Amino acid sequence: MKLNEAVAIRIKELCKERELTQYKLSMKSGVPQSTLSTIMSCSFPSVKLRIIYEICEGLEITITEFFDSPLFQRENIVD
């Protein structure tokens, strides 16, 4: 899978665990809902690290915890 797909899947997983909608995550993180929607639909090829950091703040996790997933293992990511 592509990196942007892995990011989208990871955000969906974490929101599901915390019972958060995109709207609630937007309110907690300060990331506009339109931006979250674009990330979740993989509408652009990459996501700025700053946005991922803000999403992590809204999820109340560290960026290390965000990327600590098999989704981000080298063999699972393609160019």
C-alpha cells in the first residue's frame, strides 16, 4: 500500500478505538474536517508531518505511537 493509504487506515483505526468521528477528531485536534476528509479519502499523495502531529494531539497519543503499527513496516509500503 502507499504511505498515504497507511496513514488513512491508521487514523481510522485509532478513531474507531476511541469512538471518535471525523468531526470530533477535528474539534479535538484543530485540523479542519475538510482536511481530515481529504486525508481519509487519500485524495493527495502525502500528508505534512505537522498535520499528523496535530491529529496525534487530538487522539492524545504521541507521534511514535501513531507510527508504531505494522502498517508502516517497510515491506508494507510501496512507492
